[in-house]
Amino acid sequence: MSTGLAVAKKSVSTAGTDLLRIVRINEEIKLVVSVAFKINIMALNAIFLAKRAGTAALGFGVLSNELRVFSQDLRTCMQTLTELIHTSVGEVSVTLKNVRRTRLLRAAVRMAPNSPAAAALARREAENEAHEIQFQSLRKQLKRALEDAFQMVELGGVLAKSAKIEAAYGQSFAGALAQVSGEFDGIVEEIRSSLESLRRSTFVTAR
């Protein structure tokens, strides 16, 4: 089946399902962004705590700063994902319009095969094919961006676990540092779980 024919036969309900999946992805992304912001605040507090602990927490302070940079980079990455999602919403909206218009043109051609509607239908099907190619490209970009975000979070997990190790050397501040590093680890794992869910989304994995 050609791409154009596949697009022409794509139902409104299928496009509507895509739209629903995109909305869910967007909600998950917003959740990750809010959690990433929380890491930034926690990292700032951890840096101040490490300064109070002095030389015993130098390593912890360095890792806290790296976690702060990580949270900023992650938010930038999620902004890219948000832009791709918004573009996807627009693309699905176009698909919904195209499905309806193609159906009307097909009906007109069936009623009058030699009418100008035949040429209009041919143009519409060519546009549908080009749109489908663009839509699939957008889906691949989203998948790559999710993979980039996931790899970034894997690094964040390493930093959080390293901070837990460094906390043990904080002497009298070891307990407080351990609590903060444990919170870091929990939040990063929460983000990792969210991104893992997004990677498995049918909208992302569909071909």
C-alpha cells in the first residue's frame, strides 16, 4: 500500500488516538520539568550545606554543583521535547482536516469522475503523502530526543549515587548530607521512570 493511500485511509479515530497519546506525553514532560526544577533548588541547598561542612564535604559540593548543571541541562532537553510535542499536535490537527477533505473529494469523484474534483483529489493525496513523511520524521525526532534525555538522566543517576558515597565522608554533617543525597537519588529515579514510560509510548514506538 502506498504512503498516500495509507494516509487517505487513515481514520479520524486513529488521528484522535494519536492526539490523546500526545497530550499524555506532554503531561508527563511537564511533570519531569517540575521535578528537574526541584533538583535545581535542592542542589543549591546542598552546595550551601557542603560549604558549611568545609573540607570534609568538598567532593559532595562538587557533585551537588554537577547535579545543578544536570537539572538545567535536563530542563533544556525537556523544552526541546515540549516544542516537538506542540509541533506534533499541529501535525495531527492537519491530519484530521486532511482525512475529512480527502473523504469529501473521493465522494465527489465517485459521483462525477470527470469533474475538477479528480485533479483536486490527486493534489490532495500528494499533499497527504508529503505530510505523512514529515509526520514520521517528527516522530523519529521525538524518539531521538527522548533517548538523549534518558541518557542524560542515567548520568544524573550516577551523580546522585556518587553523592551518597561522598556524604559518608562529611563527618558531623554526614547525616544531613546523606539525607540530601538520598533525596537526589529518589528524584532522579522518579524522572528515569517517567522517561522510561515515555519511551514505551505507542505514539513514539509506532512505525
